[in-house]
Amino acid sequence: MQAYEGSRGSSRWSGPGTLILWSTTTIAIPLALYMAFLYAPDERVMGAAQRIFYFHVPAAFVTFFGAVTIFASAVAMLTTRAPRWDHWTLATTEVSWVFCTIVLLTGPIWAKAAWKGRVGDWIFDPKLATTAILWLLLTGALLVRRAAASEELGARLGAVLGILAAVDVPIVHKATVWWRGHHPVLFAPGKRDALDPRMRLAFLICTIVFFLLFGLLVALRRQLAEVEHRARAAAERASNEGRS
């Protein structure tokens, strides 16, 4: 419990860093919306439904990146027991959960509109099923923190589930190749890029903006986690002093 008695030092993201990231993201979001809805042309077969692609795929990229980040910070937290690594793990887990939810919501909507498949075909699709497992692991990593008997135990359990979530990422990535299913293979070695140049540019801009948004949300949530930790530590010290 000693490792969780306090955390000193100011946040690297405080001040100008967060302001610059916030300003850049705020400017970039309208640009991404313009590129996705006005600049990029309609897809010849799927029509307007294809525009979900500019949100679904970047959200998946960010989710995968977030899981890898969770893995790194969770391993560091379990190794060092330093609160700062737990703050990173918590922040990245929460934000990755949000983007993973976006993936799960937009994927079936796009599939239903574009490929006219039955709902049951997509519920049991390997890509969707493994992504749902990833979402459940991220959800569990957040819930155990509330259910655990202590902050330290919750952090350790959350870190373990976060590592398991990261292990699931390559399974999600390879699910269509290993078990086929209905999900298309969009990017693969040797696969010809059939995107219109305007679609490719819109996709690139949207992907960059999603990563900027991810970075901003993680930075803000990490700061909040540090403040919450310091408040709990101060309250505990005051309680102990009151008893003595």
C-alpha cells in the first residue's frame, strides 16, 4: 500500500502542451467532418453508407493503439507500483473503451447498409466477436477498480485485464484471415488499394484527427486521475491525523 500513499510532480501535459493539443484537435475536427461528408465522393457500390468508413476504421486503429499503450503502462505499473503508471493505464483504458464502443456501433450499421446481410450473420462474425471480447475486457478492467477492496488491488486487477485486452488485439486483426467470416479485409500485404485519391486523403485526415482526439482525451483523463489520487491521499492523511 505504500506505493499508493502519494504522487508528486506536475503533469507533463499541463499548461501549454494540453492547450496546443486542445487547439489543434478543435480545429482539426471540423476539417475531418468536411473531408468525410463533403470532399470525399460517394462510393460507386455502397453509396453514402461507405462514409461510415471514415469513422469506423480510424476508431479501430485508435482502439488497437490504445490497447498497446495500456499494455506498456500496465506492465510498468505492475513492475514499479508507481501511481503515475496507473494513471496512464486508467486514462488509456477509459478512452480506448470509448473508441472500441464506436467501432462496435458503427461496424454493424455499415455492414447492414452496405452488404445487406442479416443481423445474425454479423453477430457471429469472427471479427465482431473478437472485438466484443476486447470491449468486455476493457469494461472489466474499469469495473474491477470500483469493486476492488482497495485502490491498489483495483489498479493491479485493472492492469492484468488491460494486458489481456492487448493480447486480444492481434486476434481481432487476424480474425477474418483465420476464420473467414463476412468482414472484408481492407488492408493486407499485396492487396491493391482501390480507394479514390480523394477518399484516401479524407481517410488519412480522419485517422490523424482520431489520434489527436485520443491523445487529448487521454491527457485530460490522466490529469484528472492524478488529481483524484492526490485528493484521496489528502483525505486519508487528514483522517489519520484526526484519529491520532
